[in-house]
Amino acid sequence: MSPAVSFPALLQRFFTERLMQQRRASPHTIASYRDTFRLLLRFAQGQLDKAPTQLAFEQVDAPLIAAFLDDLENNRGITARSRNLRLTAIRSFFRYAAFEAPAHAEQIQRVLAIPSQRFTRAQVGFLTRPEIDALLAAPDQHSWSGRRDHALLLVAIQTGLRLSELTGLCRDSVFHGTGAHVRVLGKGRKERAIPLTRQTAAVLNAWLREIPGNADATVFPNARGTRLSADGMQYLLAKHVAVAVQRCPSLATRRVTPHVLRHTTAMELMQAGAERAVIALWLGHESVETTQIYLDANLAIKEQVLAKVTPLDVAFVRYRPDDQLLAFLNEL
């Protein structure tokens, strides 16, 4: 790269040329990377007392980025997973810069060497069948929004669509009749088709009669007729969970998010005997190994295996201390 090319120009080219033109990254990826660099540039401005357009490439070094990540954790309270996502965006830019700015190779390697933070991987959360039934019964279907929410929740639980796929679903992505299914362009620009059960197809077809008939009409619009936001989806989900708790109290201890509905789909498929490869195709996973998390969380499968294991032939003997002082200590 010519020395005349500045850090601001290189960052703009990373977005316009690398992400948009060469990689054809999804809007979700671009937005995520954009937010990362907005935060980084504001942090650098506070630390260096320089406007982002005045930053030199050599000033955005490993110590600055490490301090930025620490600030996100300590002052913004983000999780280790979110920290790693921010670092992924930064690494992507510096890998691009390695080709465009070879004179800064040593600085770039130091940034790329910043390690991801390890974190405990909790088991995935999912809903049981009684909780699913209570949630689906929660919307008041005498109102327009209640019928929308019922259809939305049913499609979410049966198909396992990601939040962006669900809120972005259009009328021309729904196919009726024999082999009813929805077709979406998911993560990594991978297109997939998810079949609909007869009940889900009937509910969805009835709902489609209440929205505009144009092919690009949003299937689950908000009150203004536009696409539901992530916050809007979470709001209506929390509203219906609060109602469903009255019918199924165990929901009170659940943290129900749109992604939990996706996990629920996977667990329903697994408990029905679906192979991991089928579940990966259904959910649009890049690798079958990603589906392993559902096998880890499925206690029913483990209990079935345990039932087939021959129990060890051991006798239960109650321990009785033979000394009064030991007995006293054991009772403390």
C-alpha cells in the first residue's frame, strides 16, 4: 500500500471493497462490523485526543485494541462471547490490512495475536412441550396482533428460523399446497427450504389473508406495516410469556428469547429421532458438529442409555463411627 493511504481510507475500503464487493457480506455482518469500529474509533478519540479522520494507522495498535476490549468488558459489561465477536471484526480488518499495508506487518501480527477470551459454554435453553403449548395459547386471537403473534410463534417453533430470517420473511417465500414450506436465505447466504406441518401451513395461510397481497409483503409486520425489529420481537415474546406463566408456572424460571425458540425446534426434532445431519440442514448450520450442543443438552437420550446399562452389583452400607468424638464431629 502506498504511504499516502491513510487509516480512514483503508477502513472505508475494507467496508466498500472487501466486505460489500468481494465477500458480499450480509447486511447483518456489515452492521455488526460497523458497530464494532464505531465503538473503537470513539474509544481511540478519547484515548488519543484525535478525531477518527486524523488517526494514523500505526496509532491503532495492539495495546490500544487490548485496552478497548478491556473497556468494553469493565465499563459496558459485555460478556466474553460479545468481546470475542468484536475482536473477530477487528481481526478481519487487520487481515485485509496485511495485504494492503505490508509495511505495518509487525504491528498487524501483534493485533492478530490478541487471544480470544475463553468462557464457560452453558447448555442451551429450550422449552418443554407443556411450555410450548402455554406460549402458543397466550396470544388473544380475537385481535389482529394476537393472530399475527400466534402465527409468528408457531412458525418460529416449528421451523427454527433465525430472528432475522423470521422477521424478514416475505409472502413470496411461503409455498402452499403439497409440500408446503418456507424458503429463506440464511447465514452465509445459504438458501434452504423448511417444510411446514399441516397445522402450521393452515394457520399461516389463514394469516396471509390478513396482510397485503404483494409478493414482497412482510409476513409478520408491525403495526405500521413494516418489518418487526429485534426489540419488537423480544417485546411481544416477553408479553406472551408473562401470560403463559399463569398456565405453565415453569416458564417463570425461563429466559425465553427468539433464539430459545430455535433451540426448541432442534430439541423437538432430536426427541422425535431426527439425525444430527437432518437437524443441521433444517437449521442451516454450516457444520453437523454445531448440532452437538443439542445432544449434550438432551437428558432424555442420556437417561435412555443409562437404562440400558447393567447396574453395578454393590451393597449400600451405612457408615457408623465407632468413636463418640468422631460422631460428634460428623454431626456438626
